[in-house]
Amino acid sequence: MKIARKFRDVYRVQNSLKTLKRYNDPDLNRYIKPILEYRLGKKHEFHESRKTLIAFSGGIDSKATLLIAKEFCLNPEAVTFLISESNRDPIEEFCEKNDIKVHFIYDGYYENILNEAENKRFHPCGRCQKFITRKIYEFARGGNYKFIGFGDMLSVGSHSIMKVSDMYRLNIPAMLSLNKNDHIEVTNEYPNGFGCDFLRKIHKKYPFLKRYSFQRVLRELRSQSINIDIAKDLIEDIEGDTCS
């Protein structure tokens, strides 16, 4: 991970440090503070933390988050809400390659969200994300995890580190002010289109819902989480989801 040089990145990481100071938690100060200070150019020895649960979809953002957590001794374990059995093999392969334990979880109510999205014609991402996040929290509580890592790039500053019951949610890329180009460098991969197979199905069936996906891309562009070239590629990918 590179040292933050741009004023925007330094400012955001400094705000993450202010959030740590507000919580004044010994584990945050021991394991997370050195990572933030390293991003600002300070040298540190990193201590092996108690296990950290990383929400892992198999996409480039969650891959980068998992690898960064491992690089900085957060002792990560991946948890994947298994949307489709076809996702299992590549996720297991990636985790095995990087010597990271992976857990798979599922709840049949997820099918209701998909059916409602298809029958009632609404964009599924918001409800799907909230549901899966809730299930990951439930799994984390049962596993005695102190930290839960997510690959969110947008929730910077005080929103990048949040207390959830007796755990802490770490939006690791946002906490460190990393963007998609940083993720490409960490993973040696380029974003593979926008959204999951079900969202593509929704785009084909209800093309008017594409506008909400466009808005999501533009939101990331405005925040400088992605650059104009990546935004164009993602928009072209969404636009390509047409009826066959």
C-alpha cells in the first residue's frame, strides 16, 4: 500500500484517526491505528490481531480488502453470502491460494428479495446489501469477532469506522482513502463489469432500472473512488445489458 500523498487522502486518513481517538478502544489503538499512521508515512511494526471477519463477494474491492487485511496482520477470515453455487469454486480457490479461511453463509429469505425485485420492479442492490450485511453481523456475533471489514470506498472519515454492538465495522478502503486504481494495483485485476448476474437479469427485464445503476457509478466517480475511464467501462457494461 502506497503512502498517501494527495491532500484529499491525507485529510481523510487523518479523520479516520480522529474517529479512533473518539472511541479510545485499546484494540483499535493497537491494531488499526498503526495501519492508518503507516498510510501517512510513519513506520510501524504490526501486531498480529485477533481474527478479523472480512465480507467477501469475490469482486475486486473485497479481494483488495482481504489482501490488505492480511498484509497488515489483521488475521483475516472471509465470509461469503453464497448467492449462487457457481460462486463457490472461485472464492474457495482465491482464499486457498492466499491461505485465508473462508466461511459460507446463506438464508432462504434472500430468495424473497430477488422475487420481489423481479415482480415489483425495483432495483435490488439496496435491499440486498442491507440483508446480507445483517446476516454477516449475525455470523460475526456468533464467532466472537472484534473487527468486521468491508470493501466500501465511499464511507470516509467518521463513517469508515463504526461501532456495532461490541464489534467495530471497518470500511477498510474508505478508512485508508483507497480508490479503485489502488485495488487494481493490489489485486492485479481489472473490474469485471458492474453488478451480479441477477442485476443483469433485472437490467434486461426492466431497462428503466438501469438509471439507478448509472447513479451508483456516478456517485463513485464524484467521490473520486473511480476515474473517468473505469466509469465509462462500467456504464458501457450496464448499457450492454439489453434484451436478447
